[in-house]
Amino acid sequence: MKIDANKADLTCTLEDYAHREFRSDEFWRVIPAWKDVTLAEFSDHMWQMKHSIKKVEQVKTVLGELCTDKFYLDMLEGQKITPMNIRITPYVFALIDWSNPDADPLRKQFLPIGSQFLPDHPYYKADSLHEDVDSPVPTITHRYHDKVLFLPTTICPVYCSYCTRSRLIGGSTESVEKETYGVNSGKMDVAFDYIRSHPQIEDVVISGGDAFMLTAKQLTFIGENLLNIPHIKRLRFATKGIAIYPQKITSDHEWFQALCDVHKKGREMGKSVVVHTHFSSPKEVTIFSKMACDRFFQAGIIVRNQAVLQEGVNDNINDMILLIRQMGQMNVQPYYVYIHDMVPGCEHFRTTIAESVAIEKAVRGMTAGFNTPTFVCDAPGGGGKRHIASYEYYDEENGISVWTAPNVKPGEVFFYFDPIRKLSKEAQDRWAKPEMREKMIAEARKKAGF
């Protein structure tokens, strides 16, 4: 499927004010098990964690008659295939359209069903981005010269079906064995020592897992230890939490105060402490989102958003425009939109390079440049984030793009492959033959000049 930006439905114009409206009804009362839950209860972060959905059987119990036998059996089949366990906050669960869950963008992201899965691409990798390869010590990935990724935890408040770290996050499943360690303080000391011993490092992304799952004391410990390293100038706490668990910000005052204290300490030292979050669908945005983002804004904490382009979730131009405008309305800066990584169990989410380029072309200019995200391909093999149209060569017919990263891994060549199902019948036939795959890749490399 190709998107023609010139012919696309661009009805989301300046006259459309939908991005200024935030869902504020008691939507969770539609769920039979929560029909009597009060606003105060639903707004409490502890209630959200206590009532999170962690098993397929819970889905059926909570939904009652809203869960059909067909859908229940489809979920059971999904558990045999998915690399990610289920963990869904009531907030997200209640936002799913249970009259049509198969097509709902939130269900697609967080609750896998067997019928959605497709065979993985022949060149998929569990560690597509080579985060483990580029890891000099446990919990640290050091790819960019002055930046490291620090992964102190492997747990999240919600497990995303499209997670790029499904090899690590959320515990073992029927199809994937994992070592889950939560927060490991011993590995933190090794990470801090590595950062101290590399004075070129100025920027640390604290992710995981999810920074929301750090306790207030752990957040303070990590933040202060990193800020006290003289050459560190920037900290980014990464969390999906604002999108799927905003009650953490509005009601966990101890945790939020710990973040504010780290932010204040950073400012006093002339250092930046920000939050990176992850809204991918306009359906994730409600008045709870607005209240959480308002609290960050009032505290002077910058929040940026990183979305993942996913088929059936946000690969529609109007939905992407709405999402971007919603971010601006909440004082969240749209930062990146990633094309989906080539990791297992995610082939049904992936889009083509051409689709991503067309969507970015369509959204650019609909709002201020600083509120327009950059669409990127995180080049498989550790090439890092490359602008979606900066490939060296793109064989659109066979779905092969060739990339370089001169300041990340000079001299290396990287390949991203479009989903085979989106190619012509002739191209699909070529991909079915291993010898043809290698020939097509070699030809693309040659045409790229390597």
C-alpha cells in the first residue's frame, strides 16, 4: 500500500479544533467490573496498579459479556506466540472500544491476539538495533559519541506488543525466555563507573523498562549520582507512563516531588533534566493526560514525545496530525516518529519507508516546525537514528533501503527491509527464494555505491 500525500484526505485543517478537546467522561464505567468505580478511585495511581490486567482470564472476568468466546480464544492463541506478557492499566483497558476490539488501536498495541500475527521477516533480529552489541557494561548502551542509554529496570506499567526490547522486558513468555531483574542496584554502580570514566559522555537517557517503575528513592539516587558526574550535562527520563498511566503524575506526589527535586538540582548546576514520553495514538489522550502534562509544565519540566509508526494505529495522516496537535496543546514537544524496528512478533505493525516519507511530507507545515516531529529509521545493526528520507538508496519495488551513519559507525552499511506483505506479488516471490534475497541486497548495495 502506498500513500499519496497529494491525494490523501487532509480534512484535519486549521478549522478543526478537535485537538483542543479532551475526553472527560467516566469512560471506565462501560466495563462491567468497574461500573461502580468512582472518579476518585480511578484517579488513584495505587488503584490503577492494583487492578491492572495481567492475564487473559482477567480480561474475560472484567469484561463479562463484552468479551466474546471468539475473542477470548483469539487471546489465548496470542499468548502462545507473543514475545510480551500482558500488563494493562485499567485506564488504557477502559479506553479500548470493546464493541470492535479487533480494530481498536489501543487493543492492537497492548493486548495481542493470535489472528494478528504474521511470519517474521527473514532478516528480523531480537536485538535489531544492536543495543546488546553496543553495550560495554551491563545496562549501558554506548553508540553515540556523547550519549549513553541507561537501562536500570526491565519492568513497565504496561507492556507494549510492539516493544523493541521484547527480548528483555516483562518476563518470560511461552515463546521467549528472559532474565527479568527489575532494578539491580549492583549493576547501577557499574554503570555509574563507566560513565564517570568516559568524559566525552554528556547525555544520559534513563529508560528500561520504564522510568515510572523506579521508586522515588531510586529516581533520586539515579538522578543525583548522574548529575554529580562533572561532564554530564543532560538527563532524559524515558517513560510511556504519561500516555498509559497518567494517574502516577497526578496522585503519586512523592514520586513527582522526587523528579522535581532532581530537575531543580540540575537547573542549579546548569544541567538539563527532561522527560521523554510515548503517545502513539490520539485515543490515548484524555483529560487525565492533560492534567498530567499540565503538572509537568507548571513545574517547568520539559516533556518531549516519541511515537512509533504502526499500521492500524497511527498510519493515517489525519490521526497523525491530530496526535501532533494534541501534543502541542498539552505543551509536549513532538520529537520523533520511528518507523517500526525489525523485531520478532511485530510484522503486522510494520509500515514501509515510502509510507513513512509520505506521512511526514503530509504533516510537515500543518503547525510550527518546533512542534513537528522528525520521522526516523533507527537503522538495524546499530546505525542509529537516520532521517526517514536520508537513505543512500531505496529499492521500493523490493523493499530494500540502504543507510550509512558517518558519525556513528563510519564505513558501515545498514539495511532496512519493508514488510514483504506490502510488496508486489513478483517481489514477494523473489523474497521467497533465499538466493534471490541475497542477490537483491547485493544489487541494492551496489546501486548505493558500496
